Amino acid sequence: MVTVVLKVRLDIPGIGSLKEKRRILKSLIARLKNDFNISISEVDDNDRIRSAVLGAAIVSNSNSFGHQVINKVMFKLESSPEYHVIESSIESY
């Protein structure tokens, strides 16, 4: 059993309230859960308006499959115009 974990920091420009940030993140998290069958949540910067840190994980019997899914998640995050990926890290356990 392998767990692949992604931690990603996002900059969310053009928003003015935490309510708007939560709306954007809730939609993003729901899409990623449905598209990739991963566990994902906001794990830091909860009270900062233009910043968010998301943690995502997948459990698999194959290290390569786990990394393949997480890389697809990263590609989807990096290709969105709503936010910018500032930094990310991927670890396997």
C-alpha cells in the first residue's frame, strides 16, 4: 500500500472576501474529488483572503499509479486561470 501526498500553495487573485474564497475553493475541491477520486482539503491559510494551502492524497497499491494521479491533479491546478500555483511538494509513504 502506497500513499502519495500533494501539498500545494495557491494565490487567488481578484477576490475581496473570505466568503468568495470559500466559494472558489469549495467548487475546486468538489471538482478534484469527483475527477480524480482523491482526498483533498484546505489545510492552511484559512483566514488569508488571497492565499490557500491544499493537501491532497491518494492511497494505491502502485506507487506509479499514485504519482500519475497526483501529477494529473497538479496539471489541472496549474492550467486554471482562477488561481496560481505558488509552490508544491509531493511525497510518498
